[in-house]
Amino acid sequence: MTLRRLATVLTVVAALVAPATAATAVRRLDPDAAFLRTAHQGNLAQIALGRITARKATSPALRRLGARFAADSARLDQAVRATAQRLDVPLDPEPNSTVAQSVMVYRSTPDAEFDQLFVSSQTMLHERAARVVRAELTDGDEAAVRQLARRALAVVRGHRASLGHFGQ
């Protein structure tokens, strides 16, 4: 992977693992609320990045994979929002600045480099997502959030397996 491509991948990953918002960083969050907020922003990112991939990837298989990631994340986010509402956990209605930065990187990546960026960044992002989910399963108290985390882990594992078919 070229140095430029590596820098681009790291920019996307760094943007998505940064604190969700300045307000979130100041609040004291319990693990369940933190998971719901993180999962929501991650889903918003995956929906946007998946949709960009469905249009921009040069590989038809990656275009289909991007569309699948977006659809799976949209379904997961419906469950996240419903659970957050039941537990009275406020979620940011819009993607945060870190998600917006990742979207900008995906949109500005030259077509010739896009497929590799997608596979590399998604591999790293799904590894990070698995760690976040496992932390909820270890530290979370709310049964509904833990159930949601188990569902998310199954989706993340399926996505990681799909990414494995592209050599990562």
C-alpha cells in the first residue's frame, strides 16, 4: 500500500474512533449509553460510506458490499435508536464531524484508489467495532443493550468475513 493510501486509511479510521462530540466527552457516560451513542455514530458512518461505495467502487462486488453495509447499518441503527429512546439516552440526530470527515475522505479519494481504501479502512473499522461491542458485552448492564450488542457483533463478523474475500 502506498504511503498516501495508508495515510488516507488512517485518517478515516482516526476520524471514526475519535470522541463522538465535545459534549459527549464532557458527560459522564455509563457503558450502555456510551455504546448506544458510539453505535449510532458508527451506523451513520457505515450508512454514508456504504452508499458512497455502492456508487464509487470500480468492482461490482464492492459496490454490492457497500450497499449491503449501508442496509445492514440502517437496520441496526433503527434498533439502536429504539433502544436509546426506551432508555432515555439522547443521540445526536446528525452525523458528527468525525463521520463528516470520513465521508469527505471517501468522496475525495480518486476512483483508481477507492477500492483499496474501502477494503483497508473497513477492515480496520470493523476490527474497532468488534472491540467496542465486546466491551459492551463485558461492561454493560442493560439487557436490551447487551442483546443489541450481540446482534451488532453478528453483523460485524459477517462484514469482516465478506471483507476477507478481498485479500485483507
